[in-house]
Amino acid sequence: MKVYIEDLSFDCIIGILDFERETAQKVIINLSFEYDFSNKDEFIDYSKVSNDIENIMTEKKFELLEEAIIYIENNLTNSYKIKNLKIKISKPDIMANCIVSLEN
């Protein structure tokens, strides 16, 4: 089974510049992963995964998108029986003329 959680959006502190550390900014996270659905007792609660990600991002206050992706990846793979996890984090408002994104 392949799961997609898309356009998870919230405000958090992320960045290395002074203004990025003072004011929360919007991030958008998209992820996908696979898991074995042969056992219905081991289903994955998508709302819990979404809440886990939002809690990580708002509590940790990362400086780099790279650090956030690695931390989220480690947390999700340790918490759930998933494989082939792909994460994309976007900061749509950080630059006037583009969206900055990073994907593992």
C-alpha cells in the first residue's frame, strides 16, 4: 500500500537568518511511504502521522530544511512500520520570486 500525505501546512520557526528565527513562517510538507496492509491491526493512522510531523516541526525549531527532513525521517521510520519514505518540505514565502523546497 502506498500512502500520500500532501499539502500539510502550518507555521513554524525554521531557518538560519535572524528574521527566520524571530517569526514563524509557513511550511508545506508532502510525504509518501509504503506499508504492508495485510494485517488490519497494523494500519497507519494518517492523522497521527500528520500530527507527529507538525509537533516535530513546531517544537524542534530547525535551522536547516535538511536537518528537519532527516529528523522527521528517523522519527517516522522508528515509530511506524513503513518503507520508501519520501519527504518534501517547502517554504513558499521565504523569497519574493520563488518557492524553496527540499526533498530526500
